[in-house]
Amino acid sequence: MLLAIDIGNSNVTLGVFENDKLKATFRLATDTRRMPDEYGPALLDLLPLRGVAPEGISAIAMCSVVPPLTGVFQDLAQSYFHLSPLVVGPGVRTGIKVLYDNPRDVGADRIVDAVAAFRLYGGPVVIVDFGTATVFDAISAQGEYLGGAIAPGVNMAAEALYTNTSQLRRVELVAPSTAIGRNTTHAMQAGVVLGHVDMVEGMVRRFQRELGGEARVVATGGLAPLIARQTTVFHKVNVELTLHGLRMIYESNMVPGEGGGHQ
């Protein structure tokens, strides 16, 4: 089985694949202070709870936008699974041509998402990833990564209101029934959630115009379902898009005839 690891700014998302079937998923909080011997036992405890025997993990693929944790999880893979993980980065075959001014500036997770979205849904396609930031990515009909846009995420916006004002408090991230809030909580929820929905719809329209047609739109990330319930702009919601992309990239980089972990 393949263990896919997506190290993000807020969460480490993990998935276990048996062939192309996603067998289990779970999340850990991103914490750059934690060591391999802290993440490792937690992972070994979680796997059996999801019906996965740790000794059944035969390969690991990962992407990371948190450099301090990249080495932590590489060490974890070696110490706890005796495997060398495939780390998405320069030199790894993805099948995606990156047309960014400086391709190295594109986060590995954005390339992984692009691989999965293009293979699953075709192109042109717009990906909206709702994480710490809300990230928009554009993929051409030929499978080229064209670029994107980065906006503050929903949680980030809500936290900014709380930390930078004297009288506003933290609120639950749910959509109110009306845009006109009748109390402070509903007013904040309207501004943060419904305002984010309108921003997303506007950016998607701009991307589709620049792509020259009706590009498909895919939402991913932990907060995708929250936003998707308030709009019809998405053709597909796939919160595990990055995990599927990691599986696809791992398969593209396997040595023919090799059945075990990446060497």
C-alpha cells in the first residue's frame, strides 16, 4: 500500500492507497516543533484505527510547503517504515509543463493538484484550494500549468478580524441565512463566509475568461464543502485531490518491475 502525505501550513493530510483505491485518510496538526519520534508513534497508532496494518505500507510519496517538516517526515519514513519517500520536487516526473516565470516558485502541492485535476477532469480546468490561503490554479487544455492567484483563506480572514479588533470575537465558520447580519456574529459570518464565496465566484469568472472558454472548476481543501454549499460555480468538489495527485505522480516515477518503496 502507498502512504501519501501532504504537508500543508495548517494540517498534514495523509491517505493510504491500495492500488488506486483510497482506503483511509486522516489529518494531523502541522507543528514544526514536533520531531520524527513524535509524529511517528502518532501515525503508527492511527493506521490500525483506520483498518491499515503499518507493515502493509510498501511505499511513501509526499509533498510539502513547510520546509522544516520535509526532513522530519523523510526521517519518519526511514525510521518507522524503512522506506525512502518520493518527495515531489525538481527532478520528479509529473507530466505537467510549468509556465510560471520561475517554476521553482510554484508550491509542490499546486503541481500535485494540477496533475490530479487534469487527469481526472481534463482541461482547461481551474482548481480552487481552500486551505490556510485560498489558492486558484489554471491548467490549459494541453495540461500546462499556467499560473494562478493567492488570497487569504477563510480561517485567516476570520482570525484577522478577531486579533486586530477590540470588540470582535471568534465565530463559528458557517454561512448565515442572510447577507444582512442582525447581530455581530451573523455580520462577521456573512462578511467572512459569504464574502469569500463572492470573491471565489468573481475570480473563477476571470480565470474562465482568460482561459478562453468554459473551463471546469474543481474545489479542494478542508474548507471546500463549506464554500461549495453556497455556490454553483464548482463542477466537482474533491477534498482528496492532492492525495490522488501524489498517487499518480508516484506511479509515474516507479521503476518498471519495482514493487516496493521508492529507492
